[in-house]
Amino acid sequence: MKFSCKKAGEFMYSLAKKLFPINRSITGPGALKTLNIIKSHLNSLEIKKIKSGEKVFDWVIPKEWTIKKAHIIDPNGNKILDFDNNNLHVVGYSTPVNMEISLEKLQKHLHSIPAQPQAIPYVTSYYKENWGFCMTHNQRSKLKKGKYKILIDSKIENGHLNYGELILKGKKKEEVFLSSYICHPSMANNELSGPILLCALALWLEAQKEREYTYRIIFIPETIGSIAYLSKNLKQMKKKIIAGFNLTCVGDNRNYSMIHSRLNDTLADKVLLHCLKHYAKNFKEFSFLKRGSDERQYCSPGVDLPVVVFCRTKFGEYEEYHTSLDNLDLISKEGFEGSFNIMCKVLESIEINKKYINLILCEPQLGKRGLYPSVSKKDIYNELFIQSNLLAYSDGRSLLEISEIIGVSILEIKETVLQLEKAGLIKKI
Amino acid sequence: MKFSCKKAGEFMYSLAKKLFPINRSITGPGALKTLNIIKSHLNSLEIKKIKSGEKVFDWVIPKEWTIKKAHIIDPNGNKILDFDNNNLHVVGYSTPVNMEISLEKLQKHLHSIPAQPQAIPYVTSYYKENWGFCMTHNQRSKLKKGKYKILIDSKIENGHLNYGELILKGKKKEEVFLSSYICHPSMANNELSGPILLCALALWLEAQKEREYTYRIIFIPETIGSIAYLSKNLKQMKKKIIAGFNLTCVGDNRNYSMIHSRLNDTLADKVLLHCLKHYAKNFKEFSFLKRGSDERQYCSPGVDLPVVVFCRTKFGEYEEYHTSLDNLDLISKEGFEGSFNIMCKVLESIEINKKYINLILCEPQLGKRGLYPSVSKKDIYNELFIQSNLLAYSDGRSLLEISEIIGVSILEIKETVLQLEKAGLIKKI
Amino acid sequence: MKFSCKKAGEFMYSLAKKLFPINRSITGPGALKTLNIIKSHLNSLEIKKIKSGEKVFDWVIPKEWTIKKAHIIDPNGNKILDFDNNNLHVVGYSTPVNMEISLEKLQKHLHSIPAQPQAIPYVTSYYKENWGFCMTHNQRSKLKKGKYKILIDSKIENGHLNYGELILKGKKKEEVFLSSYICHPSMANNELSGPILLCALALWLEAQKEREYTYRIIFIPETIGSIAYLSKNLKQMKKKIIAGFNLTCVGDNRNYSMIHSRLNDTLADKVLLHCLKHYAKNFKEFSFLKRGSDERQYCSPGVDLPVVVFCRTKFGEYEEYHTSLDNLDLISKEGFEGSFNIMCKVLESIEINKKYINLILCEPQLGKRGLYPSVSKKDIYNELFIQSNLLAYSDGRSLLEISEIIGVSILEIKETVLQLEKAGLIKKI
């Protein structure tokens, strides 16, 4: 079943609507359900698991967290907060609790944002036992003194951390790496948009007739997931990966952003920047000092994978970030489509980015080979410009480097490269 | 007979007047006649020839083109266009034609420029058999319907391509390379000015008491000429040439220009830029993307000679370019002189650009050697500045590099270099 | 006896008042007296001497100059100039003279500054036998025709050049080098301030519990002193010195300045620039082209020590420079304190500037090690920022390089480095 690029936006937004209500965390049934829904589109996705307690580098896989229900009942007997309404209402990894408690004591377990009184904040406590509720500051301000009945019906038990891995073989063993994370509860841009874009890109890659490179695609919980994955695959990854992209916050329709790798010098930095310069109207470049997601692991010293981050508005740079305001209204079909288009161009660019040498000393006689373009005057000029400069700079450097020299995108010069290669004027090295 | 620099401008402009009327092309009697006139000034110039049909890299030496006369007679019997009046009237390499033809059909063989209605365009068709006439757009607009008698009395036959080569031996086998082209009919700046400046520079070089470097000077037809010359001399040229200059459009008196080499990193790039910065009031730097003359061959990958282009207003950057408006009024004695002066400084700079080392640890005692300058206060400061910095930076780097560091032209530091060398404080390495 | 940083400014200004009146020159009793007063604070200072006539590189140690008195008596018998009032009144190294002389002839031996009519200029003639008087231009303008009785009671005889050297051993044999000069008569900023700051820094260094590096501290006459010192110690200095600072003009309270080393690429360039960027409100960077003091020798080719100059307002950049206006009013306790503080930070920065590697793959779990900061929110952010970036960039580079990447001063990250090192997350290499 062929993937339709034209419907990519629609596909992604509808998948977002489906996945949005699920209560995800770094472990537990929500993440697994999410992976299974993605697998329903990507049959070859392998869902893997790692046991709680397993050591992964400096970390230990945590116990699995399951939550059935949670609520607060006020002194008047009204249920004023219910986990069923919004899974952000409970601090992630809350331990079970079932008691009557004074407002004063309860306050120590409440979270809200005074500056955004209508937003429920997103709070977690993975590695320190704790429990808590999150609510809007408006609601919190109105709480009256008295005894509250509170319930968190959760379990923290030995279990597994789940993640998805899809390897799409290409002609070469060298790999392009794509990563996103599936551990956030009901927030749309950060982070449902990442795994959803990744799903669409995987479908698009599967649909290609041939792939130059092998693609390593992973859906993991953030931080612990990337650390665990690296602890199992680092050697192979260091050997094979030529460029990698962490996808996050890619569903809104504002500007684009990229976060550079630690040393800002990898193929991934260059290709993404190249495509943003040529195809994005507005974009922002961030240095590695502004990192915050799994690039923290992928680029750490000793790991040093050539990975950059691709976003629309970067995490932490928009006010809805990590609150209930990051909902399905914040993302859109158009937002997804823009991200999809840029990333397709990025991957295409990597696929064609070979090194070429000129086979003929001095300029070739183009006329006798019928290589003079014969369209409108302006296009002739442009095509001759590309042609002559491809010949002039094919001295063993890559097409991306040539593109940067001549100021034309690598995808725009692709046809001319094929033409010159066919005519025996240049060849790949 | 010693060449007088003071009269260089006059000499060049009068040579331009003499050469201007000749109908040059890439082959044929006009180019040869031009070479012979140049040889009348430069006795050691060798005029060489290559047979039509000979393969030179990807190209073949074309047949020789000779044209005796050409005209158009209008339906009223008036000769409205005559090759004798302006050799731009006929498309270069026009095949012979002698016929009556309707205006409608004739139009397909006419060339004019609507935006420059008083200019006759310069058009050629070297490698595709064709014929045509060029006229002002004003004239073309007035042509009336009817039968026209047209004549082009030309021949395209096996023959030769001619070029001139002059090797001026120096103390070293390493060469400085100078090139210009002699294939354009009656246009003054592009391109009579180039070979004329080259002739004057050759006379100036011949007149020098001694030359550090050997000079390779060639007068060739553009493109096919440089390709042919390279095909015969590439190995030697790659081995010997340390800097080269293609001279073109050097007779007008507007700004100066340079086109950098392909990778913008050769001695020629550095020296020409240095001299323009110090001696030209206005100049423009162009990247290799703006190339258009024989540098296309000299800098092509695999050839990679250290060649840049020296111009006043660059080809393609002035409105008279490639039209009959590029005539003797566009160039001047002053324009030539300016170009001559810059190029002399460029060549002098290369001649003296040695690497030096300081022979004394710490600053030397200048007083005991009588090396303190004894002129006006301002000059003392300047001379001490040069002296102390020459000593400070003579650590094996070249004078050009030192000049760039201290912001003084290499020719200005020359005397001080000789003084310090004589005093045993620095020496060449 | 512990040195008190708090009283450093007071100590320095009071030492300046004591040293100011002494008539110093490159040799003679004034320089020696100055060294002895400094030694009264720095017991381990060794006062060394070199004989007149000894060859040091291209120079010869000059004879020793002693002057007892000097004056001018005008035609009316009034003593209008007396060396006892200001030692700038006599040209340094004046030969003895005792005669009656016409004003006309005397004029050739008088020095004044028309543009600064109230300033006595500072003039010397070390290497050319001569004599002369310096006075304000106001005074000179009023001199009347007639016979003047003039006396310079001086001697130029074989003797010694004196200098002071202090080696403070550290854990390593590698050295930090500090130099200043003690050859200027009564001028305050240039140059009493340099040796005085150097004395305070030496006291501060002596008072440190431990020193990572060995400190080589010298008090020398300018030019001939540094050349002589280098001629005796160059081999050792080239082997051991990792960074050096020439201190001059450090007592005024205007901006700060630095002069870069010859190639602008040494540790000294980097550390001083780093500290000025972080701790000086205003500072100016000068290239080596603006040099003028002993850095001329320290950085000369073949010597090539990693030395930069530290100043407040640089010599030659303030109007009082080299005149009697450079007096005790120009310098201040505050000016000295500012210089002392910057230089202490520079030396501390060098002491802690080690290279580190991260010992753990991926980010470490900070929580389980209690490494999450627990102060105010803003500080938490800042401390986490430093912590995570120290970990991210500890890939073998130095703390100074890391500081530059993250934009935080090296001294600010020191505590966090120690913490991470103690926790076994990073280690020195």
C-alpha cells in the first residue's frame, strides 16, 4: 500500500486525534498502546522491551507505572478534579494515595502556574517517590479550607520499558537515524507531533523504490529511552550512522527551528541548515547550549553521534509548552505538512549527496553533446550556471558542498547532475 | 631599445587605433595580422599554429574562416549594410550566402538589440553552421517588405588556428603567466585592450635588467585557444607557474576589477588583491562564479592553475559590452596607463615576494648600525614602524604576508628589506 | 606574614609614594635602591648584576650612570632649574658638563613640549653621548638672551646593570612569567605602577597555600634588561613558560588594556582576554603592532614566549605619558586595586585551567548523587546550566575553552568542576 504524500498532513492530524487522549509515561500501558497504534501503520515496527531494574549506563530502568483513576473531592462532596477528564491532573509516577487531608497539607502536593491561570501544568517525578495533583491556578485559588478526600489509584511495580524500532534496509549499510519520543501524556505539539511525523516519514521511506542508505527509526521514551537504546546499540550506531535527526514539536504552524549538534560540524547540521535556508521562510538556529531532548544523549561526549534536532517552535520557546494548552488546537494539518516536506527534502538531500569528479580537462564542448538547454532565456541562464559550476567544482567534493558554493539547493541541481553523469562528463567517487 | 613607461599609455592607445579596424575571429587572417603587428613590437614573439581538425581535450580545432565582403541591398537597390563599414555586421563564422530573400525570411538571420537601438550586437556561431547579419535596432525597425539581395562572400576551409607565445627567461624556472585573447573583431575594450596591455607589459618586462621569474606570455583566441594551449603545455605549466593573470577589458577608465581563482587561494589572488587595495581607488572583487573568459579553462578542476582575471570594468558589467558601442571612445590613454601601472606593481610585487628570517635574537641595536632613519618626524615614525615590524615578523613568512599584517604595501617595504638584509639582520630562505 | 588582599591598594599606593622621588635609570644607584626597597617586602628576591661591557645578544651592557646634582643659573644669577626639584630636568645618561654658555647654544640642549607647556618631558640618550636639560615650555619661552652657567655633575663609568629575580616554586616545573621594569625616574603610572603591582602580586602568590605552577618574577630595566635576562635564561624560559605578562601603566583608574602577543594565539592572550571580558567594565585590545615595552623582546621571532601586556591606559595613549604630569595624582589606590584584582583572577584562572574528560557515557543521573542544586530557582537554572555543559564539553578540552563555549567565566565554574570531579563524573587528564 503506497503512502500518499498529498494526504500526509491529513493522515498525521487524524493520527494525532487518535493518540492524544492516551495517558503516556516513560513506562506503562499508555506508551505500549501508542506503540501498537503506530505499528498498525508500520507493520515492520518491532516493539521491544527492557526489564525494570536493568542497568543502562549510569541509569536503571524504572519500575512500571500504571494508574487507573484519580480524583479530589472537596469538603462539600463535589468531585472537583478527575484524572478521567485530563491526564495532566496527576503528577507522573505518583505513588498511590487514598485519604482525607486538610487543604493546608494538600497544597504541598498541588501544582499550578500563577502566570498562566488557565493552564494545567505537566509535572512528573520519575526518580523520587512522590504524588501530586496539577490544576489551573484559577481553580486552585478558589479552594476552600476543609478536609479533602483524595484518591490516586496507581501502581509502581516491576515491569518493562517499551520502545519501537524499525530498520529499513538500503543499498548501503551506512545509516540515517531518526528518533522521537512517546512518553508524554495529553499534549499535542510536545509531544505527539514528533512520533507522528516520524510515522509518516517511515511510511514515505518504505514507499520509496530504492533507498541509498539504511534507516534506523526509533520511538522511545525520552531520556531513559535514548540512554537505554544507546547502551544496547552504541557500537553499531557509531559505526554506521552518518546523520541523525531528533524530531520534536513539529506540529504547529509557526516558524521552523533547529538545534545544532554539540560541535556543530556534522552532515546532519549541514543538510538541515541547507534545507531550512532554501525551503523555510522563517527559521531559527539554536546552539547545543539550548538543547533539551534526546540530543543531550546522542551528542554527549564519547557517544558523539551526528544528530541534530528538527522542530517548528522549539520546546521551551512557546508559552503553551508543558501545559494543557498544548492541545490539538495548537497543531494542524498544515503544520505537520510543512514539517513533513522539509524532512523529506532533508532525507532526499542526504540520499543524493555524493562526491563527484570531472572527467574532462578544461570545459567540455556542451554543444556537440546537445547539452545546451533550450527553454526560456532566464532558465537557460540558470541551467547553464548550474551546469558550468557543477563541472567547475566537481573536484571530489560533495554535491552539498557544491550547492553551498553556488547558492542553489542540492535538490535543484539533481537533474543536471544526472545529465552530466549520463553524458560521461562527471562521475561519482 | 628601452621601453618608456612614461609613454606606455600613448603607445597602447595608438596601437589600439591601428588594430581596431581588423576583422578578427578565432581563426583566419585577422587574428594572424594582429599577431604580426604585435610581433613588430615584440621580436621574440613566436607565432605558432595548430591545424584544423586537431583534437584538443574535448574540442576540435575548427576550420579557418575568411570573409572578403558582405552586404544587404534593399528592395530599392540601396546598399543598406556593408561589412566594410563595420565588421560586426556579419555573424562570426557565417557560411557563404548570395541570394534574394524576402524580408520575412531574412528576419530570422538578423540580430539587433531593442533595448540599445543604436548598437550593432556582436554575434558568432563558431560551432553550428549558420549565417546572419547584425544591425542597429533603429535600422532594423525601418526595413520595408520586399526582396533583399544579400551577399556573404566567406569561406570555411581547413587551415590553422594561430597564437603567439613569448617566453622571457628569468633567474628561476618558475613562471609567471600572462594571457590575453586576440579573437574579437572591432571592439575596443573587450577585446583589444587585453592584448595591447599584454604587449606593453611584455616590452616592460623585456626592458628589465634582470627578472627573478620566467614569464610565459600568450596571445590566443579565447576558449578554443586556451584549451588548445593547455592541451599542449599543461604539464609544464602546472609544474612551473606560480601566478597567472588573464587580462581583459583593461582600456576604459572606470573602476578596477578582479575575478578570483576557483578556490580563491592562490598567490595571484593575494597579490592582485593586495595591489588593488593599495593602489586602486575603486575596485570590485568578483568570485569565480562570475567568470567568463579563459580563466574558465585555466582554473578548471585538474588544470587548477593559479590564475585570476584583471579588468577595469568587467565584461558583462558595462552596457557597451559586446556591441559596436565598445569602440575607441570607450578606451583611453589614461585607462590603459592605470591598468599598466597596477599590473607593473603586481609583477614587481611577485618578483620581490621572498620569505625572510630574522638572524638576531631580540631586537637588534639599530643605532650602532646607523639604521635609525634621519628624515622628517612623520617619516621616521613610518620607517621605524616598517623596520621594527619587518624584524618582528621575519619568521619565515613571505613579504606579502608581512605586508598584509602591517598594512603597508609590499613595494613600500622593499627598500627597508634591502637595508636590513644588507645589515645582516634578516636573510632570504 | 600573610598578605592581605583587602589592603593591597593601600600598600601599593604607599609604596609608590616611597619610590616616586628616586632617580632611576637603566643602571646606577636609583635602580638598585628601588630593588632594595622592593626586597624589603619580598625577602626571597635575588638582586643580580651584570657587568658593563658584557655582550647580550646584539647589545652591550652600558656603563653605569651616576648623577649628583645639576642646575642652570640664568644671566641674573638665579638658579632657574635644579635637578633636586625634579629628576626629569636632566636628560638620562647626560655626560658631565660645567660651563658658561650662550642661550643660543644652550637651546640645542633644551627639551620642552610646545603643545603641553606645563609639562617637563622625559628624555634619555643611553647609547649616544650627549647631555641636555628638560623644562616646561612655559619656562623655556621666558628665557632671556645672555650667558647661562650650567652644571651636570654626573659620571658614566664601568659598573653594573642590576635586576631582581624571584622564583616561587609550584607543584609543576612549568612556569608563569611576570615582568615589569624599574628604570624610569619620577613618573608614576609609567613606570612605577608596574613593579609595584608586581611586588603585590608576588606577596599574594607567596601567601598562597599551594601553587600549581612555578612563578618567575623579574624586575628589570626596560629593553636592555629584558634582552640581558633573555640572553641568560632563554633556553629554560622557552621550555617552561606557559604564559607571561608584562605589567606596565597599571596605576591609573581609567579603562583596562591588553596588547596581544605577536601571533595572538597563546594561553596568555586567551586568559587575559577572558578575564577582561568577564571582570573589566571597559577595556581595549591592542595588536602587537602597538607594542612598545619588553614584549618587543619576549615575543621577538626565535624568542617567541607566550607573553602579553597588561595595562590600564596603555603607554602612549594618555597625554601625561612620559612627562612630569605622570605623577602621583595620576595613580590611585583604586587604580592599583583594580589591576591587582584582574591579575589575581588571571593567575587563578591559569592555576585551575586543566583539561577534563567525562567518565560516563550519556548524561549521568544527577539525582541519585544529590547533585541537583537546591537553592533559588534562578540559581538552580544557572548551576544546572554550568553542570550539564561541563559534562557535555569535558571531552579533553580545557576549562578555559569550556568557559568560552558556555559564556561563563572559568572562576565561576570552578566549584562545579570540583563537585563533578569528586562525584567521579569527570577527571583531569
